[in-house]
Amino acid sequence: MSFTKISVSALALAAVATGAAAQDRDNVQIAGSSTVLPYASIVAEAFGENFDFPTPVVESGGSSAGLARFCEGVGPNQIDIANASRPIRENEIETCAANGVEEIIEVRIGYDGIVFASQIDGPAFDAFVPAQWWAALAAEHPMDGGMTANGLSNWSEVNAALEGMGMTDLPELPEAEILAFIPGTRHGTREVFEENVLLQGCEDAGAYDAMIEAGLSEDDAEAACMSVRTDGASVDIDGDYTETLARISSNPNGVGVFGLAFYENNTDSLKVATMSGVEPNTDTIASGEYPVSRPLFFYIKNAHIGVIPGLQEYASFFVSDQLAGPNGPLANYGLVSDPELAATQAAVANRTLMGH
Amino acid sequence: MTDFGATGSHPHELRRGRSLFDLDDRTRRRNRSEGAFRWLGIGAIALSMVFIVILLGTIVARGLPAFTQTTITIEVPLDAAVLDPNGTGDPEVIRSVLTFGYAPLIERGLAGTVAATGVETELTSSQLPQLLSPGVAATLRDMVAADPSLVGQTVQVEALASGRADGYLKGRVTRESLARDTNLSPAHLDVLDALVEQDLARRAFNWDFILGADASESRPEEAGIGVAMIGSFYMMLTVLLLALPIGVAASIYLEEFAPQNRLTDLIEVNISNLAAVPSIVFGILGLAAFIQFAHLPQSAPLVGGLVLTLMTLPTIIISTRAALKAVPPSIRDAALGVGASKMQSVFHHVLPLAMPGILTGLIIGLAQALGETAPLLLIGMVGFIASNPPDGFIDGFVSPNSAMPAQIYEWAKRADPAYYERAWGGIIVLLLFLLVMNVLAVLLRRRFERRW
């Protein structure tokens, strides 16, 4: 029987393959935010087409997961770039430094709008203000100097509750059960949603002040403002926007949190609501009128530049006017171009490190 | 209890004088329940058939459009003033014009083509290219790089239509659904209708979908499953080369040579346990063992294959042992009786007879590994990865690649509905592979299996 032959050749092949694997990597390896992934894939594709370097590999998985991998260390089997839809945190920088990733270049590629959309034929969710989202989704409301659990179950009750807190001129809300699909905690989008919508709404409604008066510390009051109810009215989506879309398609009353680019690709099934009276589009986000937007970043390991071929070129290409400029393919896809792109280009060219 | 007493006290009286063909109550009840059970069984089978039909029907209905693709024939002037302003004819100079430089040429070419059809449109020439894939620029640049003498000439290109324009001809996109779309307007569809009338826009079989590479989010029309198929191939090759010898050697030893003691019992129990471990666990193990400890590259089919080998080994060992066990002891005894050594009896007699069973188990194990996504999530094989075919045979083991199920998962996540269609198309391709493998397993069993 030829089993000895098969095993010998298998081992030989495995050895050859492993030998080839041990040599240095020649493609750029990227991981991180699923919001940045579409932009990174567009750049990676154009990079592979226009230069002699191999097309970079872009994985998704979320900002936190990407930055965690980024901070694992330096070497050919570590990623070169982490995409993130939020700035890197202090504790992540510390983890990075502890693992030898001391020099990090931060690159801001532009801005992304976060939009609130619902089924196109569903209830008339046309306009929101942050306070309404806070009132509908907060775990607890301040009441008579204490905190009581959020008892609202219908969007139509939200305005009455806010008027009870002294707010006026609230946009009309439809008669629909509260059912919101918000990004899960591993998404960078969640942080923006908490800060620009929930915390903002909490402050607008005067609830933040009421909590301080009730004796909460500033940190505790902020945490209370941003804590989301867990009774099923708010659903964390840990997957991608396609999952949110699927949930909304099956729940006519559902309202979901999406990225602007995703919404613009699915205008046939979704309708978007204004926030504080401003309709989300690239213009209102660029001008800062639309309140819920956040910068998108990628982080480069300086130690890998010069070792991994094409890394510096990829970064410069990403932020070039041709790609990231106001008329480039990234803007066409939904990225809001950064007005300070020239400064970013200079920083990438000079390899300006964080904290230097 | 009282009932029992009432009927049980006169059984003979009840039976007496009645024909066997005249059914009594109890027999009728039993017959009724048997009939009901049969119908229940038929109902269960019918229900599963309905589900299969619905499932396959949905897959085919949603996936088939991915196998055709619209192209638009345009005449593009490769203007020397743009591509080679100084008239050097130097390939290096021409190559320094990036794909962005070709966009105005395509705009001009498309505007000319549309004007020639005579259709009236309010669209400006800068809006018209939304009909085309952004990848056309790369196609042109590659053409020119291959043959710099084209500069200055006008070339005819079969340009891919953009995902939405293609979707219109497939019935996925309508004028109503484009009403609020920023990527394509109903006015574009009028132009497209005119192009179709002149046979300049055509739908044809989409070989690129089966053979091509993955594309970025903005170009669903270019995406293909071919490179991911190569990734799957390399992973299956790795599984085959490692799991077959290791699995068969382990089974032979355990079945034919190993002493029966606590240690071998423990090993057997653990092999059965391993077969039931969720596949994601093998992914985590693979990340820790092969990437973080052994420093193998990320996103490599070699690592994917190693992880899937771990996952498939228990299945192969269990089926191989069953095949070896099915060979009657008389064969071994006869071999030993004529003076063969233990090893000769195993390799000359037992193993060849067990081979069909082993191969069937192997193919089923491979089919299972082929459809696996979960462990690949953790070793970097999901994302925008399968963008280039590998450079050579050995390179295919280590150059970043995805796998068919991982590619389908990735497409299903993307924002553009055109990718959704391609995900269903990918499912059809994957199912065809699985079907072929399972049929092969059945045929092998039918053809070679021996019963004693």
C-alpha cells in the first residue's frame, strides 16, 4: 500500500508550505471597524490596481476587536493597520505600549454620519430630537429626586413624558411600540450613539441636572444617562447593518441606527428621519449641522513601515485627494470628506506619531 | 380499572360466533391508530419535502441572476493628451497615469455612445458614468499597459454595467426604487433602455462570477467567487494530505494493534467527544496554536486547512474504524494462518477491503469542512481578502485567501443589494460542490462496498 508514500509526500508538502510561510509577508494586513471596511476595501482595490504592490487584505470584526489585535505586538504575523470608527482609547494605547507597539500613527480619513431609519412603509418616524431617544431608551428616568425604571412602551408616550420634564416644541411621534435596534457595544458606533444622542438628550431634557441634584456624581449621572434599558425595547445588534436591516424588515415598528453610506445603498427599503430638524447627507454632516457624526480613523504601526512593502504608500494613497477628496470614490460611497485633509496628508508623509 | 373488569370478565363470550373478518372494536382501534401513524409519517416526509422545495426554490430564484451580467459596449478615445502628454510613447510614463486619469476618457466615450443612440436625456455627461462599473478604468489601464501603442486610438470596450443598472435589467431595481437613490436615477434607466434597444447593452452569462476575484463594496458587478474557490481548494488539499494519513494511521493502530486498556478507552472516548466540539472552538485553537504560537501567516489557506484538519480528523477516524471493524475477522485469521505478519495482514488484506468505507468517510468529512465558516472567522479569512489569485502552486497555501462559505458570508453582510444577489449565487456554487462530493461518496460506496 502506498500509505507511506502519501504520508511522506504530505509531510514534505506541509514542510515546504511552512517554509514559504516563514518568509516575510509582502501584503499589507488590515483589520477593524466594519464601518471603515467598505472604504478600506475600495482603497485596497484601487491600490492593487494602480501599483505593483499586492492588494492589501482587509478584515472586519469591529473597532475594538481590531485595535485589540493591533496592540498584540510587532512582527510579520501581526496586523499593520487597525481601522476604527472611534479614536483609540488611553487603555488601548497602554496595552499597545506594553506589547511593544509604542509608535502609532493616527490617520483621520473623514467623517461618517449616523442616521436613524425605519421601514419605508412603516410608522411615520420622520423627525427626532436626541431627548426623545434618551426618554425612549434610557434604563431609568429621574423622578421626584430618585430614579424610576423607564415605563414607556410606545413612542406616542415619549413626548408627554418629556413635556413633563419641561421640554417644548418636540417633533410629532407616531403611535408605535418602542423597538429600537442599536449597535452593540463592540461597535465604535455605539459610543457615538451614547454620547451624541443619549447623553445629549439626557442633558437637553434636564435629566442630567436632575440626577446631579439628586446627589449623583457627574460620572454616575453620565453613566445613568447612557445606560440603555434591557427589557427588550432596545435591541443590541452585534452584527453588521445588514442584520439591523433584516430586523427592521421583519418589524414594521422598528427603528434602527445605520451608517449614512449603508442607508444610501438601501433607500428602496428604508426611510430616514431628521435629527434636531436636520436631514442627514454629506453636506449637512460636513458642515457640522447634522449632530450625529463621528470621525473615522485608521492606525498604523510605525515599526512596520519600511518592513512591510507598500504600507506607507497605502496610507498616503488612502488620504490622497483623488480618493479621500470631496469628489473621490470614497465620498461617492458616503464618506464625508475631511476639510483638513491636507494636514492629514502631511502627517502621513512625515509619519507624525501620536503623542509627539 | 372498572372498564377492564367489565370487558375482561367475558372475553370468550365476546369472541364466540363472530367471523375473523368482522372486526371488533379493539382491532378497529388498533387499525385506526396504525393508519393515523402512517399518515403522520407521510405528512412528516411531505413537510420536509415542502421545506426542501422552498429552500432550493428560494436559493435558485435569488441566486440565478448572479450568473448573468450586463455589459455596455462603449467606444473610448484613448486621448494621448491625457495619457502621454509629451508624446514620449514611454510605457513608464503611460503607466504613471492612474485609473483616475481614465475617468474623463470613459465619460467622453460613454457620452459619445449615448449621443449616437439618439436618446434625449437631461443627464450631464458627468452623471452618465453611474451606469458603468467604476472598474472600467482599471480594465482600460490594464489594456493600455499591455499595449502602449493603443494610446491615441479609439478602442471598443465591453464595460460592465453598474450593479443597479444591471439590477434593472434583471428586474431587481425599478424606477420607483430609484426615486430616492443617489447612485442611479430613473433618467439613467431611459438611457439604458435605449442602449438595450440598439443592442449596445447586453446580458450574458457571467463567467467572471464563477472564475473572478472579490471586489470592493463599490463594485458588486465585478465580484466573483473564483479566488475563494481556489482558497477552498487549497484548504481541502491540506485537509486531504494531513487528515487522510493521520486519521487512517490512528484508526489502524487503535483498531488492529492497540491493547484494550484504560488508556485506549480514554482515547476513544475523547475522539468521540472531539467530533461533537463546535467548530468555532477549533478556530480559537487554530488562532492560538498556528498563528500566535507557530507564527504561521494570517488569512492563509494553509492555516485554514490545518484548523479544518483538526475538525475533520475525528469524523475520519470514526468512519475509518467502522470500516475496519466491518472486515470479518476470518480474513485476518486466514492471512495470519498462511504466515503473514500482523502488518501484512492489515495492509494486504484488511485495508484494501475497508478502503471504500474509508473513502466515503473521507469525502463526507471533506464536504463538511468545505461548508465550514465559523473557524475561519478567527484566523483572518473573512473580509476583503480574495482579491487576487495566488502567484504559483506553493504560494497558494500561504498567500491571503478566503473560502467559498466565508466569501458568501462576507457578501451577505455588504450594503449594496447587488451583493446580496451574489451571496445567493455563491450558495448555488457551493451547493453544487457539496452535491458532487456527496454523489461521489454514494457512488464509491455502491461500486466498491462488499458485504459479508
